[in-house]
Amino acid sequence: QVQLVESGGGLVQPGGSLRLSCAASRSIFSNSAANWYRQAPGKQRELVAGITSVGIRNYVDSVKGRFTISRDNAKNTVYLQMNNLKPEDTAVYYCNLARWNGVNSWGQGTQVTVSS
């Protein structure tokens, strides 16, 4: 029943890198925008990066130049490459697919901790 499965989180030192992956069901991936959100304790969920079905990308200002969102439609997978990580990037990261019919699918979340 899980439609999005996330992986790649972990503990990394400041300045390090991680790559998050989100594997989707074939039936929901095509023609969907893909997004990565994050939520730190006590804070609202924040949209970090998004990519349309044709590859148009957007980022929140705080991660521009450090994070890259991408998608592989053949593999039904969306990625978030995170470089030069900072302690303020610490959060649970969630993958999201937004379809044209208004239905959203969410991953289970993966913990990213940036600490020395």
C-alpha cells in the first residue's frame, strides 16, 4: 500500500553530502510533479525542491546552489542530491508526487542529521 519509498538519509558532518532517493509506483509517477519537503522538530513542513514532469526545477532560497533535484522517469524515481550540508538542514525529508487530478502521494520520511 506504500506508493513512495524513500532512502538515503543518515548522519553527516557539516560540509558533507547525501543523496536521497524516492522510488514511486509506476501508476502514479508519470505526469506528476515531484517535490521534496522537510520538517524539523517544532516547525512546519517546508517545500525544499520541486521538479515538473518535463524537468523544470525550483528550490527554496536556503538550498539554492547546494541541492539538486532530479528525476528518472524510466526508473520512476526522484532524487535529491544534497551538498555542503549545514546543521540547519537537519530534518525529516519527505518525497511528494502531485498529480494533475489533485491527488498527492507521500513517502514515509527519511531522517537527515547534520552534526559535527
